[in-house]
Amino acid sequence: MRPLFASRRYRWADRPGWITVRFFTPFRSGSSYKCPFSIHGIGSERIERYGSGIDSLQAVIMAFERLRVFLVPIADKIIFNETLGTDIPRPIPNSYGPAKEARFTALIERELDRMLRSYGEDPKPGRARDRQRLLARREELLELRKEKKPSRKTKPHH
């Protein structure tokens, strides 16, 4: 097996025992990449699967998504960090293009705002604070980029 880069343990909610999940470093396989993962503690056999992608990052993302899909049927029976469920977020689909991705993101943000308001919280200050932090970070990165950029001296025209 390849080198381990991440692991997680779930506790069964309705019986003693643990489920251990391990992710291993991605590798090239033909023209794509694969990210292997294993699951111990569901039945007597170790389950081995992998995520595939056009690069190693997509392979890792797909491995997490495959694990999430695999655990969904038992999500009401496993605990992570004292909370019932997998604690693996579902990614926002982006393969339908930027307009659809923006629509999915807006739907999620509206639902989060609705939920926060139902708890008596105003989502606007938090969103404004997050936006300011992102803009400040963007400016920092742009400044760093300017500092690292070699000066371009123009050659005289002959």
C-alpha cells in the first residue's frame, strides 16, 4: 500500500467498535490518477476502494466523495467527534459550468441564512467580515506577487 496521508475513526452508535478509514497518496495510472482508501470495521473484511481523477487533487476529492457515498447508508449509526453522521461534506457540483455552480452555491447560502435567522442570528455581519478578510488576503497575495515579479527591461527597438 502507498504512504498514508489521512485517517479517521468513527465509533458505532448502537454497538461497541470502531470504523477506521485510511487514505493513501495518489498515483498515476495510465492517463489519470488514483487515490486509494481503505475501510476497517464494517464486517469482517477490509474494504479497499479508490477515487480517480485527471490529476492527483481530483483523485483525492473523488476518494473523499466515494467514502461519503459509501458511508451514507450507515450515517445514522456512526459517530465522529461526538456527532452522528459522516462529517464529510458533499461537494458542490461544478461539472455543469460556472453558472450552475453559482446557482448551487447561492441556494446553499440562502438556506444557511434562513437557518441562522431561525436561530435569531443575522448572517450579514459574518458574511461582510468574511468578505473583508478574503479581500485583505487577496491584496496581500497581489503585493507578494509584485515583489517576486522580475523587472522587465524593454529592449530598444533597432
